[in-house]
Amino acid sequence: MKNLNKKTINVAIVGGGPGCKALMDMIFAEKLDQLHMNLIAVSDTNPEAVGYRYAQEHRIYTTTNYRDLYKLKVLNMIIELAGSDEIAEEISRSKPAHIRLMDHMAARLFWDVFKIEEEMFAELKLRGDALRKKTQDLNKRVKELRCIFGVTDLIERLDTSFEEIFQGVVNLIPPAFQYQEIACARISYQNQEYLTENYKKTEWNLISNIVIHGERVGLVEVCYLHEKSVDYKGPFLKEEKDLVNAIAKRLGRVIRHRQAEDALQESEERYRTMLDACPDPVVVYDMEGKCTYINPAFTQLFGWSPEERLGQKLDYVPEKNWPETRMMIDKVRSGKSFSAVESRRYTKEGKILDVSISAAIYSNRNGTPKGSVHILHDITSRKIVEQELLEARDGLERRVGERTAELMMAIEQLQLEIYERKRAVEQLKASEQKYRVLFNYDPNPLFMVEMKTARILDLNKQATEKYQYSRKELLGTSFIDLFNNDDNQRIIEELLKLTANDEYGFMHKLWARKKDGGHFFVDLHARVGKFRRLHHESLGLCLIIRTVDITRGLERDAQLIQAGKMATLGEMATGIAHELNQPLNVIQVGSDFLAKMIRRGKHISEEQLLTVTRNINEQVDRAVTIINHLREFGRRSDFRVYPVDVNKPIEDVFTIMGQQLKLRNIDVILKLGKNLPKIMGDKNRLEQIFLNLVTNARDALDAKESTEIKKLTISTYEKDGMVVALVSDTGTGISKHVRDKIFEPFFTTKEVGKGTGLGLSITYNLVKDFQGDISVESVLGVGATFTVRFPAYREKGVPG
């Protein structure tokens, strides 16, 4: 081979037929010296092809898969001699950007040029005139070849726009024609025209259509500026017609290629937007297990940023959870997907979370698995709740299982809830299928909602099943219409706030409606996302909203609250007996007086009889009031809120406990504010809050071994738009260690059998249900003060 200079073009040929062998002969004979070509490879699906064998004989690299040519780093150009438009288009689409392509149309021109050159040299000595003609033909074909090379160069530049390509091609066409001085050109595409400066429409013209998928989308036109002669058919050569057809065909190919790339890019951006907006953590791995993508929800939950983990393997699996993790890894490596596998993972700070993991395999265009997408759903809260339910069941069975029949029913319902929950989880695992799109197979209803109008743009299958509407019925309707009218304004305000701040939003206990009129309670999670509008380049904003059904959780909370009531009433049985003993004693004294007077035969005056009967009636009314209040307090109430005077449930507490506090020498001081604004709550549950706090104060006062006067003080007042209630006692006080755990379920400092540990936990949850907060201050040996705050309720039109 000759010495190569720095301008040498390294060439590979696809198609090992006779044309390939002839072209190699020309290169080996250095007949293409002016093009500085260096042949480095040949590809053909038939290893017995003549050109393929010829290349092997000359120790040139050969392969039966032309994609192997892309791995040759020094390759500059591929010459396609297979004669197939499909192969030419596939190479054009799949080749690296730095490699140029000369398809069989251009190669034919190239071949004609050098065939003419061979013929010219063969007849050089015999035909002088023929030589000059051949030289002219050669020059014409060289011009055509330059035009094809120029068009190829424009198309292969990745940063070249359609406008630059079309205008560049128009400018390249006239110099390729035999009468270039009077030639002009025009390209028309999508109502846009690209012209040479001298363009003029004449009857002497040559037109070729630009066709995509059988449909004409534009044209390439060449005109000569002279008027057409009557007796002359036209100056255009067959080769020039072929040139225009080849240019039109190549432009159609590049338009189709660019459209496919734009569609692919839009699809990739759409699914990346969905992953970015997904409320659950998402991780994408390659087949080697290295992380290639982390969404914002993953960073928020686990702490690692993309910069810290991309390109690395995520080492955040606890030692005990490797068995199921190895199973997941083996499935991914075998090209399989899986759904809802429960495991645990570390966060960056070392905290362990319970997660449910689902994964799907994604492949390249050839169907070869390239990696996997993993969704991790945080189920830590669910696991904690399940554990709390188990502990609640055991604790209730051990401490108060024999006190009331209602409490036994509550325990049985809790056991049934645990069983049904486990069965539902197993049914869900068994029924889950490989999901086509991550959005469609989220276990909770998911909605894509338009930012400004709350119009539903998209929804998953779970949404149609949960709300009992078909997909067609929900698309285009307002998302707000799926909820109770009382919650609509709250939802609108929260979504507007989320729109302004571009962050994550959460709303608790919303009343959702089904198509059949039924309702259920949900938690609403929302995050701002982006989507690409169809047929537009701009990005639009939307809301990705998930609604999680919490109806069973609320029912479970109601059961725990009812259990707490029953436990409280059981513990207070002796005190309630004292409350009833006083009116019974008065009735007994009155009846004894009347019996004694009758036995002695003494006259009972009308005034004495009225006094005795009046006292008996008053005490009967008092006993009836206590019994009715106990019945009202002990019944199970649904969760609802309405305006309540906070002083009323405080006063009702002493209907039950007033007498027993006196018997224990506890001095009760009530400092209840007058004309306080009402709060949004439930009177029955508010009474349970203060009954628990007073009961705790009573026990703390009884436990203090001191001769000091025992005082229990309750005061209420308004401050900064909040209604505040203070419950203070002069009891034993609470240590700092105990204060940190005092609101935890089943935590108690009392002896076994004297406390359930549910009272303050239930109190804390009830206060939070009414949008309030509770805190405690205490000095050990001096006493404790519980502070409860609720937002003041103002009716519309009443100044705050």
C-alpha cells in the first residue's frame, strides 16, 4: 500500500459483490489517487461473496455484520454497495455521527466516473476527439459526484437544521449541471421554499418529488433560464435526472430520520418527566447493576444525590435482606420483571426503611435487555401500624380483655383487620402483572391534572376501579368534583399553594366520592411535574396526584379510641359508684324517714311530704343524668367535626369524676374563660381528651406522699387566634426521660393491671385530628401542666 498522508479517507465497503472487487482493484492500482482513499474493511452477510474473499486474500478486515464496522475508530466513510434502500437507511440511522455514508446511488455515480476514466485512457492514443468528449463527460460526472458529496456532508452534520440543509442543497445543485451559468434551483417543503438567488420559473424545468411513507411532502426543481425551443426536447441529461431523483430521495430519507429522532426524543422526555414526578423513589440500573438514574423522590427519601451515586452500585442493603435481594438481582439478569417484593434498605444516614420493590426490564431496539427500572414504595409506616396493631391486640387482651363485651368485640375486629390486611396484600401480590408503564400500575389511584384548571389529563387503572368511573368519563373532567363539597375549597387552596411553590403537597382525611354515591376517606399526595405538549416544542406544567385510601385506618383508630373509652370507664368503675352512691343515700334517708313516721303512726305534714319527695326526685334526676352521660360517653361515634364550646366537655368531665375527686381530697379549681370562640371538633371526643388528662392528674396526685393540699386546676383562654386549655396538678411530676415517651402507644409508668398505656396516645391523636397540638411541662416532685391548643373557629362574616 502507498504511504498515507494526513488527508487520507479510511473507507469500509458494505456489500461484497463484483462491484466491491472492482472498486478494490481501482484502489489497489492507485487509480483513485486523487480521492486519497484507504480501504480498511469489507462487510457482507455471505462470506463466500467474491469481494469478501478478495478482501481476505489481501489481509483486509472482514465481517458478516456491518455494525461491527462502527467499532473501527479510524473509519471515516462507509460505501454501501448492497443495492438496498433499506440497508442504506438503517446504516444512515444507526451509524456513529463521525462516519459518512455513500449509498449505492452515489456509488453508482462514483463508479461511472472512473469507468469513463478507464475508457478514456484506453482510447487515448486512438481517438483524440472522443477523448475530449469523454473528458467533458468526466467533468460533468465529477460535478455530479461533488454535488452528492456536498449533500452527504450537509446531511451528516448533526447540528445542521432543516433550513440549512435545504438551502445548502439548493446552492449545490446548479454547479452540477452542464449549463450551470443559466441553471437555478428550488426546494419546496411544508409551505416553505428555498431558492437560488437567480431562481425563475420557466418551462425548461426538471422536477422530482420528496416522498415520505408514500406521501408527497415536497419537491426538488431545476430550471434553465432560457426560453424553451419549440423543436428541442430539452437540455437535461439522463444522469442529471438521476441526480435530482437521488437528491429528492436522500432528502426524504433525512426528513424521515429526523422525524423519527424527534419522536424518540419526545417519548424519552415524556417518560423521564413521569419518573421525575413520580412520588415514589425510582432507580434505573444497567445490566451490570450500576446506577444510571435517580429521581428526586429517591434523593428526598434516601438522602443520596445523583452526583453521589450515578455510575456506581448502590450498597444500601441490610445483611438480613440479602436473600430476597439476590432473588431480585437474578431475575433482572435473566431479563425478567417482578412486582411488590418487600425488603428493607438503608438511607444515607443509616436509617433502615421497609420498602416494597417493583422492577421492569427495558431493552434496546433489537430487543436486547439494557437495564431495569426499580420503584421503591416506602411501607415503613404500614409496618409500624401493623406492629402497633399486634401490640394493641396483645395489650388489650392482657389488660382489659375481661372488662367489657364491647372491648372484646373491638379486639376481634382488630384481629380480623390484621387478617384481612394480610390477605389483601397476598391477593394484591398474586394479581399484579407486569406493568406496561410505571404510571398505569401504581397500586393507588394516580391522576395527571392540568395545573390551572384541575382538569384530569390522564389516570391509571386503579383510579377507574376506586372511583367506579370509566376512563372516558373521567378524562377532561375536574379533579375537584371527585370530593365532598366541604373539602373543595381546602383542596383548591392547597393545589394553588403547591402551584406557586413548585413542591410536594399533602392533605389528610379528604372525603372522596364514588360514582354510586358511596364515599371513602383518602390522603392526597401531589407533586408538580412536566409534560411535553403534542406537536409543540414547549414544556407544560401539571400535577401528579396520588390518593391513598385510609378508610380502614380511620376505622382502626376509631376502634382504638373506643377501646380507650372502655378502658377508662373500667378503671373509673369505683369512682362512678361513688357518684351514684350520694343520690342513692339521699333517696334511702327520705324513704327511711317516711317508713319510720308511718310505723309510729305519726302525722306527716304536707310540707314534710313535699320536702322529702322533692329531694328524692332531685336525686333520681341526678342519677339519671350521670347514667345518661355515661351511656353517651361510652357509645362509639363517627369522626366528624362541628363548632363546639370547649368549656362544655370540660364541665361534663366532672359529672363523672366530681364525687371521686372530693373523696380523694383533691381540690378542683376551674378558671374557664367566658365568651370564648368555638373550635371545630366533636364534643364526645373532646370530653375523652380532658377525661384522660384529669385521670392522669388524679393518679399523679394520689401517688404523691405529702400532706400538702392536692390541687387540680383547669383554665381556658384565647390567645393569638387559638383556644388554649391548661390542665395542671401538684402531683409527683414527670421526669425528662418519661416526657420523651409519654405520648407513645402502650407506654405507662403504672403497675401492671393499673393502666393500658393508651390514654395519652389516644389523646395526642385526637388533638391532632382537630388540627390542634398538645405539650407538657413538668418539674419532678412539684407537678405537671398539659397545654392543649385548638384553632379558633370563626363563622363567615364574623371578624377574627
